[in-house]
Amino acid sequence: VLAQTGGVKVPRNFRLLEELEEGQKGVGDGTVSWGLEDDEDMTLTRWRGMIIGPPRTIYENRMYSLKVECGPRYPEAPPFVRFVTKINLNGVHNSNGVVDTRAVSALAKWQNSYSIRVVLQELRRLMMCKENMKLPQPPEGQIYTN
Amino acid sequence: MAENSGTDPTVDSNVVENAASDETMIVVTVKTPKDKEEIAISEDSSVAQFKEEISKRFNAKQDQLVLIFAGKILKDGDTLNQHGIKDGLTVHLVIKTAPKATVGGTSQSSASSSGTPQANSSVNPSAAPNDSTTPGTGPTPASTQPPNLLSGFGDLSSLSGMGMGSANFMEMQQQMQRQLMSNPEMLSQIMDNPLVQNMMSNPDLMRQMIVTNPQMQQLMERNPEISHMLNNPELMRQTMELARNPAMMQEMMRNQDRALSNLESIPGGYNALRRMYTDIQEPMFSAAREQFGNNPFSALGGNLDSGVQPSRTENREPLPNPWGPPGTTPSEIRGTGASTTTTSSAGGTAPSASNPLGINASGLGNGVFGSPGMQSLMQQISENPQLMQNMLSAPYMRSMMQSLAQNPDLASQVCTTSALSAQQQLMQQMLQMFAGGGGGSSSTVTPEVRFQQQLDQLSAMGFINREANLQALIATGGDINAAIERLLGSQPS
């Protein structure tokens, strides 16, 4: 997998196409999903993610929709991530669902071998942390409007 | 002459047929965190139709199904085409059951992936009493978590109530281990905890815990007597009671220790015991077995050998009772002592011939135990026996056992002549062991000298077996009457 080799700069689109394929093939453990927001998006910039709330946490049984934006410098630069579904999670702005880059280590210490999946999985892991797993949540189904 | 108008039905139908086929089937993989199914569906289907197929295959109601593809939830009114779902692609499925249960839905795939070297296999051997809420899965902390006490937990669901993320919980476990090793006072405090006592009073639970510990399983292979003991509910109950009563345990251990050290200092006494052990080990042990109901330690056939050869790894074979069958069994303690190295954070230590629960005095740490986290942990544990058995597979238990094996003093403390003092010694020994190796108490006065007067009296009364007299005296601490009873008990009248 070319994109995973350290030190080799993979062209952005190659990398994103690979991630697109992985998202469609369900690579991973089935707890996160991702794909293009718009299949016609030739720039492969706007993505959608989905995180299935981990069991035995307050997030259990909920599905959290996210928007992921992979800028022109991706994968050298981390993507921009925000929740669409309202969530109460440390590191996520309450007002608009934007994920604080400093709060998520995958984003704070981004490497070009990381991927959208890695970010989603880490967010899911954060949901299982002691400090998060019992935070009271807004009613299911609400989304951020800004 | 055929006119080719735009409405030529033949052409139209041909075009129609070529343009699209209603019957093109695609195979889509439907994946839940636990399951994977391939479902054939027409590529023009709607999501609702797709869900119909899925509900049949996964045995769930259609309205329980939530489909996700490429990060988007598929709505019933959408078509597969709309989302770009083609042959060979994967759709994620979440089956929403009742509020908390997650059958095949969001439960995680691997509970015991937390990189623990042991006890992962012991997570689910016995039926987990938990309900469908947590079908044996647990949080999956980063696999870099160090293995520790609870790392083998298959189901940490109950711990979520402690408000501990898996990462933090692992740290706590390690902390508990450290505290256990360092503070012998902890056990007594822990034993006072009603939760612990509850747990200890459940023989099945304790047995389960013990049996599923891989170390115990090894021991049981080496010493089938242990499995016998574990199967004896009365014995276990007695031992558990013993474990629950720290004062009693300590008392017993002290006496035991004293007796053992005295015995040790008898010139030739040790060898004599050893000989006797070898000669009568078999019959003694079987005789001792019958005493299980009376005396948890009666089955402790002595492992004088292990006492004499402290370098041997812990020998759980019960020591024989050189002074007669009726429940006077030295060296049961030995076995017990050896097995007491295994400690569980909930107060269950490695079982031995006499101590199936392996009562471990070295505490779980009052500080640790007193915390609200621990309290709820204990609660969870009492509700979920599997938790305890997972806890028992902690790595540090093994190190405890090893430290015991390496401690010759502890090994030598195995011999005792009285059941009660055996128990006492056991407890004391355990306390000592976890107090840092349990140096054997030393006595500068040999028992012979100490009990000279009593020995004389005994022989005057007709007890001519000086060795037996001495042992009885040692066991009873010089109490002639008690010694006489012991001796009488061991002699067929």
C-alpha cells in the first residue's frame, strides 16, 4: 500500500481514492464508516463520517455523523473534522461540533500515514474514556445548525 | 413498408431491455461489528427493500436496522444506486435493540485484545451471569495497555459504572497490584469489606475464580488434590470463612509460625518429620480428606519435603500428618502457604490443599479499597463472578507464588501438628509472606527444652511417643491438656 510507506509522499488524490475504496469496502472493525459527501466531488475534499457509539457508554446505540474536510495539503496536513450530530464530548465545541485539533492526538500529532479512519476511530476511543463515557448527551438526532 | 416512427414498439422495447435490466443482482456485504453476511439484492432496490432482505438474514425487525454506507445513513426511501452501492461493496449495519442491549449492534468485537499475556482464555469459560447487555465483550483499550490484574476481563461492562475508562482502569489495576505487594495490612482491611465477604461466602464463585486461573489450572494438574479440594464445597466454605475472619487467620498464622519454627529447631526433628511424611503421606492424605468437613486444613498433608527443600517451587500437595489422622496435619500449611502467594485483588488468594481460596492476607490496599471506585468495583464483582475469575489471573499472582517458593522460611513453616494451629500458621504465614518474604520466626529455645516439664508429664502418663508428645506440645503451645487430647485423638483407643 503505497500510502502507508513512511517517507514517501503520496499524491493526495491517490491517497484519497484509496480511502474512498476502503470506506466502501468496509475496511476496519465496522464501528466507523466514511465516504465522500458527494460522489461527484472530483476534488475529494468533502467527506462524511459515521461513528457508532461504543457500548457501555452514554454514546451507546447512537450514530454520530461527521463532516471531514481534506484540504489541499492532505495527507501532509490533518483533515478538518466536525460533528454534525450533536454530541457532548471533550474536545468538541458545544456550539458547532468542531473538533479541537489539540484534543485529539491523531490530529495534534498528525502523520501522513494516518487517515480519516484513524481519526474516526480515535474519536470513538475518546468516547470510551472515563472522562467522556458518562457525559450527559443531548437528545438523539439533533444536529448542529451552524 | 414499415414506418419507423418514434413509437416503434419493437425498437422501444429493445432499447428498454438494453438500457436497464431490472434483474441485475449485486452482492453486497452487510457487516456488523460482530457479523458479516453477503446479501444478493437487485441493484435498483430501494433501501427499504434491502432492509427487508437484511432483516430476514439477521433475524431482526426492519425498523431496528440502521444502514450506513460511506459515512452516511441510508434512509428507507433512498435507493442503493443513489448512494453508489455496487457489487462487492460493504454496508455497515447497526441493529438497534432495546435501549441498552446491543445485540450484534454496537458491541465491540474484541474484548480481550488488551494485550494480556494470560487469562484471556479464562475470560469466558464459565457461564457469565450477565444478561444480554454485554455478551462477553468489553471495552477495547489501546492494545498497549500493560497486562495486569484485570486485563483478562472479558466483560468490563460492569465497570463502566465506576466511571473509569479502560485506560484508567488498567492503571488502577496496576496500582492495586503494587499496593497488594507492599502492604500486608491491606488484606485485613479488605476482608472487612462486606462486599468481599459476600463474595467469599459464595463457594461456587470462589471455586470458579480459582479454577479459571491458568496458574491454578497448572497447579491442579500437578497436584490433583487441589482440584479435589476445590470440589469440596464444605472445605471451601470453611476456608472462605477463615478468609473472611482476618483476626482468626492472623491468630492461626502466628501460632502456626511459632510451631513451625520450634519444630525446625529440634535436632533431627525435621528429618524425623520428613521420614514420617514419606512413610505415611499416602494414608494420611486419604485420612485427612475425610476430615475435610471438620477442618479445612485437615487435608493438608504436609509437604515436609518442600519444607526441607525450600528451593522447590511451591508444592501444593498436602503434607501428611505424622501425628495421626484426626485433623492434625502439619504441612497443610505448607501447601496453603505456598498457594497463598497468589493473591487476588478481592482477597482471594491462591488455593492450596487446605486453603482452596488461597486466602491472601496481603491486602488489596485499604486506600485502594476505600475509594469509591473500588467500592463499586466490588459491587460489580459480586454481581459478576466472572470478573473475579478474571482478576485472579493477574500476573502478579504468579510472582507472589514465586516469591513464596523462594522463601525457605515460609516453606519450613508448613509443618504443624494441630489443625487449628495449622490454620493459624497458615494465616500468619501468609501475612508474613506478603509483608515481604515472611522471615521465619526464630526461636532460640528448642521446644524440647521449653516443654521439658510437659514432656515428662506426658511420658509419666503413659504417652511414650516422645516425638508425638513434642509435636503435640508444640502445636498446643505447651498446653498439656490440649496436647493430651491431640495425642489421644491420634491414637486408636
